[in-house]
Amino acid sequence: MSDFATSRQNMVDCQVRPSDVTDLRIIDAMLAVPREAFVPDAKRPIAYLDLDIDVAADGKAKRHLIKPAVLAKMIQAAAISETDRVLVVGCATGYSAAVIAHLAKEVTATEPDSALAAIAQRNLASLGYTHVTVDVAEPVDGDHAHAPYDVILLDGATEIEPQGLCDQLRRGGRLVGVFAATQPPRATLVTRSPSDFGNRVLFDASAPVLPGLERVPEFTF
């Protein structure tokens, strides 16, 4: 077994499984996707650590792969089926989209950094994920053109209510992400019913805030 394959197995055994991730489809997906392929070469040695890994080029705004266990638990809460259309918001270099591609019928991923979006598309294509599309878009915008979606995953945190994204869910659809408007931040599941939206707190979690989903500073006099 290669060093990276061993690290991948350790990630699953020591981070993902102990976090109550019991869906074997997710376990298999995280064992199958080479996380090291989604980080810069210099950071490959830390690809499987319990970290939010900055994958942006030097001098660019920080963009991250979020912690493996946080990602896995959110994907499990979304209850993705093989017939679902999924939107991944803020995909960075595409790792989360690759994992979800093992579960869903179709995946659309958005990324505001055009250079990272190109890297994500290249990564996903090189690994054979032909049913994943990457578009350049701000996280707050989602993907109106191809909505509604069965599942929307925020690949990071939001400090504002993402109502515009929730509106892109079909009836019965689910949005999951780290909601950081209050402390502590919590992974939260939003479900759309025929007439309303319901929120359910899942677990305490931290993740970098996605661009454009930051809290607007309040001015005091």
C-alpha cells in the first residue's frame, strides 16, 4: 500500500469513522478519492491531516479544503441518493465534489476563483468524474440557471442566512453547511417543505467562511 493510500485509510479510520459516519457509501468514497491530488504539491504531506488546508496560490485570497470529518458528517446528513442532483458551493479544487460524485447522479460545483475552478475541473476530469461540472460563480449566487437541486452543500461556513441558496432547493431538498452567524458555529441542515423551510442543528463545527457569505460589519458611533 502506498504512503498516500495508508494515510487515506488512517484518515477514514481515525477521523471519519469515530465521528459517527456510518454510511458505507461515504466511507468507500473517501477511501477512493485521492485527497492529495486536490492540494498543491508542497502540501501533499499534510493532505490527510485533520485540518482546513489552504489550497489557494500564494498571494491569492485563502480557499480551503475543509476538515475531512466535517465534510463527511455534512454529506451524511444530506442523505444523498443516486438519483439526486447536487450543487456544491465553493468547491475550491474539487475534492468535495469528487466525494459526492460517488453518491449522486449529477454534481454541479461552483468556485469564485477562476484559477481554482480550472484546477478543480482538471482534477475531476483526470480522475474520470464525467458527471461533475465546475462553474465560476460567487458562493452567494449558487446556480439559478440549473436549479432546483435536491441537495446543496456549502463547502465552508456562512455568517449570513443563505436564503438565496435555499430558494434553489426543490421541494423536499436539503441544504447543509456550517452556520456561523452565532457562536459556536454549527453544521445545520435546512429542508424545504411545500410551504416553508425547516432548520435542524447537526453538530458544533468550524470551517472557513466562504467568500461573500461573511457577516457585514456593523458601524457604531
